[in-house]
Amino acid sequence: MGKVKFSVIGFGRIGKRHAKIAHEFNNSELVSVADTDSNQLVNTEALGLPKHLPAYDSLEEFLSKDGNLTDIVSIATPNGYHTEYAVRLMKAGYHVLIEKPMGLTTESCEEVLSTMIETGKQAFVVKQNRYSPPSLWLKEVVSEKIIGDVLMVQTNCYWNRDERYYSTSEWRGTRDLDGGALFTQFSHFIDLLYWVFGDIKNVNATVKNFTHPGLKDFDDSGFAQFEFVKGGIGCLNYSTSCWGQNMESSITVVGTKGSLKVGGQYMNEIEYCHIENHEVPDLPETNPPNDYGPYKGSAANHHYVIENVVNALNGDESSTTNVFEGMKVVGFIEKIYKAGGFIK
């Protein structure tokens, strides 16, 4: 395929990041962008993007005018559109790169998977936290049983998402387009749980909305306890009600040969490690978090995602996060929300 041609649907903060990386990466080219909000499409040259970059006001306009110049479309729209747009684009002849979460229901993700098989097009899911050095180390320590058999896993995600966040966009904090805190804020960390420890069963959960009374049928905090299918027990404690700023994102593991904690605000450092016959390696520094002004996101690793997509389309490596894994993460979240009575 050679140089891979990207277009971006949904030109908000993350969409702009996709566009900039696709434009700057040696083996890719940015063809166009699209957003239903015309204000997002003004002065794209100030972002360092190509002059006279085609900008469309809808998916429909993109499909009617692109002429299949594009190889792959990055879908960075509100969450509720991810699977619908992926299906439409693959049926129109495009590969797709889907921002997290892959979808808001397992059923919609299954439709993406079946469409991918039907059309022969490839679909990728953004899970950039897998590229952080502590995450790669954690995966190795568990997969190679350096820590022995996993007995217990505790995941803490304590963030701030207050009115400064939810007032900036009408879709944020809505059940149909946002989905909930586990989909929008914490799906990356649930992806790490699934990637490293596997699927879960026997889930018990409590889900609450403590500090966001203006958001209907929405959660900001919760506890979940479960068993891993592969063995061991786990829990997830999360909240977006921390005052002022993010506090912590961490995974603590107790195994038969030792214990560890990967923590920091963004799961960006090894806070504790005591494992038999194992010394903590000198890891590269984790990339800083995405900075959105008053609040922070996960590690800025999207360039690894774009590089992997380009290499996969050119047959040089496999996809880092495939559609099946993206669907399983959505299912993981559904199990917690169903156990907590948040969804039926």
C-alpha cells in the first residue's frame, strides 16, 4: 500500500491529534477532516496541517466527495457514533480506526466485527495505554509468570471531571452518546485489566452519581468486585468526583512470587515491586498525559497507534488492539454496569 492515506471524522481534541500525527508521520498522509461543528474546522493551518485541507460537515458529505482517495478513516466522534460510523465506512470501502471506547454495547461491536469479515476491510481500536513502559512491564511480569500465579488485583481510578469538563460539550455526560465514566474516562485502564489478566465473571458492583446532579442516568463513582476467568480475584474502584484534579490511576497485584503496584496519576510509574529473583528494570519515561487545560487524560501515545496502523496495513506487523479485544473490553464494562444496576 505504501503511504497510507487518512481522513478524520470528528475533529475535536482527539480528532485533531489523529490528524496531526497522520500528517506528520513519514508513511502516512492526511487527506481530509470532517465535523458537524463548523467552528472546529476553522483555521486548520494553524494546527500545522496542510493548506486547503478538504473539510466536510458530515459523514454523508465525506462519503459523497472523497471518491475513495482515503485508505482509512479515524473515527473520533462522540462515543455513541463509533460503531455506526465504522459499519457504514467499511461497507463504503474504507478501513477504520476507532477511538475508545469501540462502542457502547457488545451487540454494536459484534456488528463491526461481522462487517469487517463481510467486507474484508480492517478495523483497529485505539488503546494507547498499552504502549506505556510500565504497562508493557506489567504485561511481561504477569504473562511470563514472573510474579507467579495471580491471586489478587486492585485497580484504583480516581479522577476529576467537574463542570469544567461537562459544560464544554452537549454530548458529554449523556447515556446515549457518552455512555458513562467507565466508557469515557476509564476504558483504557479496563483495557489493561483485560489485556493483562483476561476476562471476568461473578461480578458484584455498586454504581453511584454523587457530585453530578445535572447529569441524568449517569455515573461518577463505583466499586466492582469480580473473579478472573484465568484465576484470582479483582476489584475496580473509580470516581470522577475528586476535587480539583486527578489523583491516581493504579493497579496493585499480589501473586504467589511477589507483589507490585503500577501507579501515579496516570499509571505512569512503578511505585512498588517485591518479586522473587526479579529486579525492576530501568524503564523509559512514560509520555506525559494528554493536557486539556483544567484536566488531564491518559498518556499521549497516539503516535504509536498511528504507526501500528500504518505498519499493519502494509503487512509489516499485526494490529496492537484488534476488534475482538475492543469488543471484550466493552463487555467487561457492561458486566460491571449490569451488576451495579446502571444498565439492564
